Amino acid sequence: MVKNEKLKVVLARVVLFFVLFLMYLPILVLIVFSFTKSTELGTWTGFSLQLYKDLFENKSLMRAIGNTLLIALVSALVSTILGTLGAVGTFYTKKRAKKSIETMTQLPVVNAEIVMALSLAVLFKAVNASYTFLTLLVGHVVLTVAFVYLNVKPRLVKMDSSIYEAALDLGATPRVALFKIILPEILPGIFSGFLISITLSLDDFVITQYLKEPSFETISTYIQKIVVKHPIPAEVRALTTLLFLVVLGMVIAITIYNNKKANKQLSAMNAKMRGVIK
């Protein structure tokens, strides 16, 4: 029995690492061939940083990168504010209204993105609104705000509501209690929602393609526009490498921070337990 259990564990790990290898293999190939100046993927002509130089010299692509970061950061900020306030407001509403609101917030998550994009496009056409940065911002906020809500809600459920009520009893106004009591308690959920919003916005193509103004290009729309008539630019391999390294660095930093925080909480708990035993 023990040998069978060990065999199952080994097989499970082998399958897991094989799946991860297949998932990351295309990214690893792009990273490796971003350090050669060959324009054809799979052809190695010697180590070179020429593609990184071409990346920063490509003004159109750099403008698309700037537009992508701009819409991602602005939409994530707006979604975080709206989603957080919506989660707090819903949490303190009556039970029947809360269920209705929670059902509505789940629709953007399960709804197809193309349906959302077409619906917004029809809406803007109906009110004779021209496509601008504002229409694109609205589309990205509609896409991401529900994910902020879903990240903040569990933190509110875990929060001790008596602390907020005690603050009100001691003379704090609802506004002061919100900023001094509730927001610090749910800050991890707010931060997670903000990061997810940025990720979804960076990755979006459908909503951006339907709601952007013609001259406004993001990374996805720029590449799509290029590949219609030409191969994917070789400097995109360098861009992919940089994006991967930035995301990897963020994940590692967040993991280290969470581990340190968990260790501090565990140490504090152990200290309290030793004090009780003494």
C-alpha cells in the first residue's frame, strides 16, 4: 500500500511538471530566440540584443505599449474604486437586495466577452457617441469591476463586523470608520482585485477592438493589424520576454511578502501561546 501511494505521488508530480512544461515551452522558445537577431523564429544566428534595440526604436510599437499601460492602469484604478465601494455597500444592504446585486455582479464574469463588446458598441451607437478613450475606458471597467468585487467580498465576510459597530458607538462617523476600520481590513482583497484588473485589461482584445478610436492602438490590436498583411515583427519576441520577466518578478515579490507576513503572524501567535502557558 505504501509503495502504491508513493507511486501515485510520483506519477502525479510527473504529469503536473509535464503539463507545466507544455504550457511554458512556447514562452521559453520566444525568450531564447529573443537573444538572436534572426527575423525567423527557430533560426539561431548567434547571441545578440538587436531585437531589444529594435523594440525601443519601433515608435509605433512603443506607442501601443504606452497606450496599453495607460488604459490598464486607469481602468484598474476606476474598477478598484467602484468594485470596492460596491462590495462594501452590498455587504451592508438588506439580504434580499444583496442577493439581487450579487447575481448581477456575476453576469460579467460568466458572460462572453464578445457579447459584452457588442452590447456596449450598440449602446454607444444608440446615443450617437463617438469612440474615444472614454468609451474604451468604460468597456474595460465593465469587464474588470466584477472581479474586484469578487476579490473584496471574501475579505468583508471574514472581517469582524463588531469592530466597525464599536467604532460607530465610540463616536466615529461612517466615513471615518470606513477609512480607518474597513479599508485596512480588506486591503489585500483590494490589491488582488487591482492586479487582476490590470491583467485582464492588458490581455483584452475584443472590447478594445470594438470600442477604441481608430488611431488608438494597444499591443494586441497593433499586432493583429500587422499580422493581417505581414509576419509578426521579430521585436515582439523581446517584448514578450520583458513582459514575462516583469510578471514573474511581481509574482515572486508578492509571494515573498505574503510568506513574511504569514511567518510574522505565526510568530506572534506562538508568542501569545507561550505567554498563556507561562
